[in-house]
Amino acid sequence: MTSQQYATTSFLTAILLNSLILLWRKNLLRRGTGNLYWRMQEILEQIAADPGLDSIAPLTALVDALRPAKNIAPEHAGDRVQLLLALLKSHPRYAAALRHYLLSVLASRRQTSLYTDVGILSDGGFFTELFRRLSYRVLPPALDQRYLVDCLDLVLPLQRDHIWIEAVPAQHWLALIGLLQAAPGQPGSGRADAGDAPGQTATQLLQAIQVLSYRISAIGTDPELIRIYTDIKAFESPFLMQNVELHRYLTAYIEGGDGAVDSAEGPDHVLVMLDQCEAVVGTIRKLMLRLGTSIGLTYRLVRLAQNIERLRTLLALVSRHADGNGAEEAASESAPEKHRTALALGLRMIEAHNRKYAIREVFRNNLNLLARNITENASRTGEHYIAEDRPQYWAMLRSASGAGVIIGFMAMLKILASYLHAAPLVEAFLFSMNYSLGFMLIHVLHFTVATKQPAMTASRIAAGVHSRDGRNIDLDSLVELLVKVIRTQFVAVAGNLLLAFPMAYLIAVAYGFLFGHPLVSPDKARHLLQDIDPFTTLALFYAAIAGVCLFLAGLISGYYDNKALYTRMAQRIARIGWLQGLLGARRVARLGDYLETSLGGLMGNFYFGILLGCLGTAGFLLGLPIDIRHITFSAANFATAIVGLDYQIGWRLALVSACGVLAIGTVNLWVSFTLALIVALRSRQVRFRHGAQLMKQLLWRFFRRPQDFVMAPKAVAEPAGDAADLDISANRPS
């Protein structure tokens, strides 16, 4: 057989096999569809035999038939719903029986908690809600089938149920709702109370509306919210007035049916008050950026927003819902819109129910606001780490150089502490105090550690990405900001290294001159050089761990800045009587002002030192490869090792060590900056989609004016030309 004949035969064989596979799949799908059809018909026949049955077993079986298997795409659920529609259309008695059965299930169960609790945070607080979800994941709560919300656990028990339900096209669900609503009733069959199910549902919706309104009033008048937004005392609170307007609306609704309410008004007055409530919530969130916040306050705001949104939805459902006897809607032309509202609410509640024990939801709903405040404080701090012009550039160089001098002494003290050969925990304490007190001294003296900048400047960059309208950004201004950040980072690293290296060298030389022996032995010196070898050790991995510590230090700094503002630290310190007697009222006031503005920097440096000092010992005790490598300390150790080896170091070892110092610094900066930028962007709920275009403009700027990345201009230049506005995808916080 020639090669051409072989190729032709293989091609025809492949076509034949593919055809057989397609026929087999089509036959299998046809058989599966047929089996599903008979299964649905069997369930509907069971319901038709006793449509007044209040057991949820038939409903559970019907949902199981609609649910695709794990190995089937969720989109196939739409075909199953269409199959159910076809079955109901071809057998009207099935549609009538299913309608009567569903009404019986609703009439025999309490529905209010479903509308007021599912998808809304509980009133226990953040940590109570977190503990509740954790405990229920281990030991689920008992179910009471008298409540409709508990029946959902039996009908939709899987966490993925909301996925396939949402994958079904909305028009299929709306068609099913319309078909069931148009189906004739079955008087005399089943239970008698099923016929009043629409009226009972309307009544429980009204009860849920009252509960939500009372909740909004209670949360909106919480003292913690009033303390943030004091202007709410100057006029009647919209959180109280919405309840007054709601009672007026419900009174007219109940006395004469919704038809007695002026159709031009309806719940309009209530909705206006809800608009004012949302405006106050937005104002409080803006004030939180300036005055600080807490986990409890952010939790209350999220819960308040959820209750307001749910109240709006329920008002839309009951408006012109039914007359006093529970009859059908008076205005049938509004039914499709109401059906869409009900469907959207149902989908949200099903998803919330399936994820009611999800831990991520609690963090996502609450910590975004808190992280926004923390990163906002870090953003304001980050503005001090950006050199705009030549004077600020040289000021940053001097500040970084001062930190390099202190780090030289800190490196010496750490080496001396290691000579004590203390117990591991004692050694970790000594190392931690050396780092913490040294970094705090650097902060007090207004010096700069270069690796602390990324955690702050990343928040400033994220603030530049997040535009006012949430969609358009000035890309040219963002490029200019990045150029400023890069050159400021460059001069800060240069300042640290230019002084840390020679200072450590002078200290090692002076130590040998004063005490008659070198600061480190040749073996210790070789060990120091081995620690910064990027090729044969885990130095770069340890540098990444140090980068994570730098990122955490930035978060801690922002957290304490937020806490100092929120708790009014200056005013509290000024009230300490014994401190006033010791220092005087004037000095105490100055101390309070200083701590309110500097507490974040002090605590961030303190905890950063704790992390650096303890991680190596933790790795030793646990037997894990955990340690840290920091660029300035690596440079100082490099200088100390040169003196310890009496300058007997080959050029290859010197080159490897120098490359190690630079590589460690690069990893330090890159990891801390990346993590900080991700958190800052997510806290603002922004997804930046123009990274490629931004990088292109940044590279173009580098090739056109490379000096801008190294040296600041003599004066701040005015932005030239019109900025290019680009679209970004951003989700508003709820």
C-alpha cells in the first residue's frame, strides 16, 4: 500500500468513526430524553392523583428530573425545562394539577422568613455570622418543614443548584410561570386551603415588608452610624420616616385593597424615603474614608443596604398584587414585569440559599469596605513616597540614606545576638526587637526603607486607576504616576544601599580595630555569603516570603491608621489625667495628635520586625524551609563578610553575591507591590482591562525619555495634551 493510499484509508476511517460516534451520542441523547419524559410524566401523574398533597416529595423529584448530572453542562437544563413545558401544554390537566399542588405547598407553610432572611446577613454581627457558618458546615441545623425556607434545603440541597437554574434562559422560566398561572383550578380536589394561597402569600409578603422596614429603622438609628453622620440629627431621619410612610401605604392597602390606593402614588412615598436612606448610606461610606471604620460598622452598612434592596423588591411585587379576596391581578398588563421581578428575586434567593454556609461570602460582603478604608489610608501615605520634582527627589535620597545608616547598625546587632546561642524562642525575641525597634526608629526620624514603599504606592496607583465615574480613567496620567513611582523607588533603593553597604563595612572594620578580632569569623562570613546566593540556595524564595511580610506590614499600617481615626485617638489621649499631670496638657495634646497620624506607621514597622525576627525560628522549629531575605540586610551582610574574609574573596563569588543582593531586592519589591495592588484594586472592586496598552505606553515613554525613570525633573511639568479616557470594568459596592 502506497503512502497516498494509506493516508486516504486513514482519512475515510476517521470520518466513519466520527459518524458512528455522533450517531451513538444522538441515540443516547434520544433515549435519555425519552426516559426523562416518562419520568416527568410519572411525577405529574402522581401529583394529578392528589394535587392537594402538601408533601414536598413530588416537588423534590421534579427538581431532580430537571437538574443535569455533574458530567452534563448546566446549559442543558434549559432543554429539560422546555421538555416540561411541552408536557404541560400537551396535558392541560397536568398543568392544573401542578398549579394546585404548588399552591397547596405554599398555603401550608410559613413564607415570611424566606423573604426577610435568605440573602440578608443576620443581626448577630460579623464574627457571630462567621462562627455560625463555620459551625453549620460541620453540624447542619435541624429542619422544620413548616417553614418554606427550610423546605429549600430538601428541594435544592446542592451548592451547585443555583448554577443550572440560572443557566436556564429567563424566557423558559417566565413561560412556565405564565402557563401555570393560566392553568384552570381544580375545586373540590385536595385541600380546601390551597385556593387561598395567593391571598396568604400576599399577606406574608406584607408581613415581610413590615419586618424589613422595622429593621431599616433600627439599623439606621444605630448610635455608631449617627456618630459618623451627625447631620442626621438635624432633621427627621429617613430611616424612621420610611416606616411612617410604609404604614400609611399598608393601611390603605389593607382597608380597601390596593385598588383603593391612588395608582399614581402607590408606594412612591416609601420609595422616595428609601432613596434618601440610600443617599445617607452613601454619605456615611464617604465619611468612613476620612473618619475611619470598624468591622461592626461595615457589617451594619452591608446589612442595611441588603434590607433596603429587598424591601424595594417586595414592594414591587405587592403593588397591585391582589384584591381583598386574593383574586387575580387587576392590571394584567403589569403581570410580565412582575413575573420578571419575582424571577430575579427567586434566582437571588436560591443562590444565597445554596451559599448560605459559604465563608467567602461573609468576607466578600464585609471586608471589601474595610479593605477600601485601609488601602485608602495607605494611599494617602503613599503620596509621601512619590517624588514629584528634583527637591523631593533629593529629599527621598537623604531619607533613604539615613535609613541605610541605621540598618548597618541593626545588621551588626543581629550578628551579635546570634553569638549568644540563646534558646530558639529567646533568639527570635531578640531578633524581633532588633528589627522592630530599628524600623520604628527609622520611622520616628522620618527616614525611608525602600522596600516599605510598594505596599503604600500600590494603593496610590489603585486610587489612580479607580475613576470617579467607575468607568473612565486617564491613562496618560496613570503612566505619569507609574514613572514617578519607579524613579522614586529607584532613588530609595539607591539611598539604602549606598549607605547600608559602606556603613556595615565601616562597622566591621571599627569592630575589629576596637576589640582585636573581626566581627564575623571566616566560616560565619562564608555562611553570610551563602545565604544570599540566588543560584544554589532558596534565597529568592525567602525574599518572596519577606515580600509577603512587607505587604502585610502595609495592611497593618493602614488598619491602625484607620483605627486611630475611627476611635479619635488624639481626643482620648488628651483625656488621660495622670499623663497630663506628668507631661502637661499641651504635650499630651501634641502626643495625641502625633499618635493619631503616626500610629499606623509605628505599628506597621513594629509588626514587620516581629515577622522578620520570628519566621526563621518558626521554620527551624517546624522543620520547614521558612526564612526571610531583605535587600538592605543582605547588602550589609555582604559588606560584613568581605571584612570577615580579610578581603580574600574571588571576583566570581563577589559577582554572585552582588547579583544575589539585587535579585533579593527585586523579589522583595515585586511581591509586596503585586499583592498590595491586587488588594487595593479588589477593595475598589475594579477590574483593569488595559494592562497591555498601559505597558505599551510605559515602554514608549521609557525609550523616548529614559531619564525620567531615574531622575526627577527640576520642576513639575504641566500635563500636555488631552488625556485618553479608557473604559474599565468596575462593580459598585453594595
